[in-house]
Amino acid sequence: MPFAHVTGWGMYVPEPVLTNDDISKLVDTNDQWIRDRTGIRERRIARENEFPSTLGVEAAVKALQVANLAPTELDLIICTSSSPEYIFPATACIIQDQIGATKAGAFDLQAACTGFIFAVNMAAQAIRSGSIKNALVVGTEVLSRFVNWKDRGTCILFGDGAGAFVLQASDIPGGIMSAVMHSDGSGADTLTLPGGGSHFPASELTIHEGKHFVHMDGKEVFRFATRVMGRAVLEALEQVKMTTDDIHCIIPHQANYRIIETAAKYLKMPLEKFVINVDRYGNTSTASIPIATVEAIQNGRLKSGDKVVFVGFGGGLTWGAMVVEWTGPIPAKKQIHPEQYRLFARLRSFVRRAIRYIEGFFSRRSL
Ligand code: ACO
């Protein structure tokens, strides 16, 4: 059975920065309160012409560059987002088209902020089954468009950004070692974006009632997160007969500094073992774990051969964790330039649309 290794990683965040002071001009809050309760100082906000696919493509191409893998070699793309571009088509398909992943099947996976862990696990399972060799997992968010900028309980928390991993099959042991996935739908109403689905289709009333914004019982989410995070880490470690002493670092979902602090206490681990960047990006939901991973690698905190635990929680309710032996790119003789495929992808997409139009024109005439 092949092993599933993480061989590439990439992140992208929009340039515009929104500080706590900026938010204090929108709602009754202040920098001190936000920092004390959440650890957040600032977050990035997508420009008008940026979408989950735009951010996701940037992160994906960087991940392919690190892996030195052509997008045409990808068999599978899973995109996970709490702020997808549309209900359908899947954001994954838009990314597939734009990076030129001509043979990849692409779909979205929805598990709120735990999405990245669930998606990496699904991609790893597909690789381990032998049915595919190369997968791309993208977590991408433009949550700023679903936040009620008049609600101080939520608008202080979220930020925009994207992160991506490339996973590849190899006979060398390592990579994704274990994973746990959990859900509790009885807490579905704790964290929700109720409007726009088939339960509350878009109408004047749903807009009037603010159903198209994120709704959250902050205290309940806090309690839930601190309850499940530590336990999920221990469960994932137990699967591979490891303890917290065996791991180099934990990369948690970046929702709130105090939640991470509580998890560290529960696990009796020094906070220094946790990678934390919530101060600069806020909660980027499905993108937070890969963004923190890329920064951990850049800062020399995560190296080839290290054992790392990823842990996340979010709406659903969902939570999960995984133990990974970090690998890095598979050595290759030839240098690949995945970014060059974007031009080819744009051309291919244009030609396919044109052919579809011409075929449609003639088939309508022959009816
Ligand atoms: N600025 C100033 N005061 C505020 C603000 C604000 N931004 N927000 C709330 N307050 C006030 C409240 O009105 C309340 O005032 P009162 O005592 O006069 O009624 C007081 O501060 C305390 O409010 P709480 O809601 O009890 O504050 P709490 O300590 O619970 O912090 C927070 C709120 C930061 C949202 C916290 O509950 C939290 O972080 N929860 C977890 C959120 C989370 O992680 N969500 C995402 C998880 S999953 C995913 O990523 C999608």
C-alpha cells in the first residue's frame, strides 16, 4: 500500500490589511478588547476582484512549484471553503480549469473550519487505496463577504486567505500517519450561515433578517473547541502509539489565541510547541492550517522528518486531527514550472468554451 506524502505547500493572502483600530471605526469595540479576548491584531481582506478561486489558484500554483509537479499530473483536486464561490459549481472546478489540471477530478468538501483536515485525509485515503497518485487540497476563504460588519461579536474574528498542499504517493514510509474525524450535528445551530440554501432560499426577508451572514454563539463555540481539541490530538497520536513527547509541533486551526492556550494546558505542552499566527490573519477558517504550516516551514519550525499534529474544529459541529511525518518534495531531475501552465489553461478554457458555443449553434440549427 503506497504512503501519502505532503510534497508541496503554498499560501496566498490578499494585500489589504484591516487592523483592530480600523474595525473600531465600524463597531463599538477597541484594539485592547479584541487582542485580550482573541489574540487577533489584524486580518487580510480580499479586494473586490478577488474570490476564493483567485486566492486558491495562487496558493495552489505555489504548492505545485514546491512539489515540482505539473498541474497536468494531478488526479484529484479537493477544495474546502466556508465561503465558496457558488453553491455550485464547485470552487474546485474553477481552480482546476485555471491551473490547467486537465485530467483531475475536482470537488468541494464542506466541513467548515475542519474542512482542510477532512480533505487532506480524504486525499490521503485515495492515494493509499492506490486509485490515484497525485492530489491537490486547497482551503480558501473570502469570509469577509459573509460577515456582518455591524456585529461586533463576529466581525472582529474572520479574515481572508488561502493555503494548499500537494499530496503524492510513494513507497517510502511517512506522510499522513493517522487521522480522526468527528461530527456532532446536534450543535449545527451553534455556528451557521443559514441563508441562501434550500432551507432559507434568498428572499427580501432573508436579507432583511441577516440570514446571509455568519451567526455564532461565541461562548458555546469556545466551550466546544476547548473540549474537543486536546482530545482529538491524543486520539490521533494514540492511533500510531505516539505521545505528545514524540511530536515537534502542533499546528492548530487559528480561531482564537485563548482556545489554543487552553488546548496546550490540557495537553500539558508548552505553548511554544504550537504554531500561532492568528494575530496577523484572524480566523481564515479552512485556510488557517495550511497558512500556518507554510509560515512554520519558512521560519524553520517544521522540517523534513519532523512529526507534526494538525488539529481543527468548526461548524457542523466538526472536529479532527492528524499526525503527519513531514516529507517535502520528491527529488526530481527535471525542473517543472507549474505557473507557465496558467496561460495554456486560459487558452484551453477559451477554446473549449468556443467549441461548446459553435457545437450548440449547429445543433440548434439542425433541430
Ligand atoms: N468589543 C467589545 N465588547 C464586546 C465585543 C467586541 N468586539 N464583542 C462582545 N463584546 C461584549 C459583549 O457585549 C459582552 O458585554 P456585556 O457583558 O455587557 O453583555 C462582553 O463583551 C462579553 O461578551 P462575550 O460574548 O461573553 O465575550 P467572550 O469572552 O465570549 O468573547 C468571543 C467573545 C471572542 C467571540 C469568544 O466567545 C470566542 O472567541 N468564541 C469562539 C469563536 C470562534 O472560535 N469561532 C470560530 C470557530 S469555528 C470557525 O472557525 C468557523
